[in-house]
Amino acid sequence: MIELYPLVHLPTVITALKTVTLVLGAMITFFSYKAYRRTGAKPLGLLAFGFAVVTLGSILAGVFDLGLALPREYAIIAETGLTALGFGVIVYSLYAR
């Protein structure tokens, strides 16, 4: 395993990055949902949903890893699975009419 700088507290770094992901993901989700409500365009609703799923995956990974102290593999599976699902919805939203 790669040794990080001794002053880096890995759980703190993970928590900080997950917090940034939550804030940015929530903002993207909010603005795309707001655009969907304004226009009624189904693709924008799907875009909002896709970003919400990606954001949820990132947050669940942090909760599984740090909050529930589950094996790191569970966090990776949750994050990767929800990210793939969310990106699939986002791709579909770009082609939906």
C-alpha cells in the first residue's frame, strides 16, 4: 500500500471530498430539476435523476466506508454500481425526446 504523507488523516480527506461531491451533485441536480419544472422537458427530468443517482452513490460509499465501518469493497460496489446506473440515465437523457 502506498504510504501517504504522515499528516494526512485519510477519513478526514474522504469526508471532505464526499462533502464537496454532495454539494456539487446536489446543485447540479437542483438546477437541472428546476429547468425540468420550468420547461417540462422529459430529458431534463432524466438528467436531474441521473445526477441524483450518481451523487447518492458517492454519499452511500462514504456512509458504508466511514459511517457503518463495512468492508471497503461494499463501499466500492455501491459507488460504482450507482455511478454506472446514474451515468446510464444521463446518457439516455441526452437521447430522449
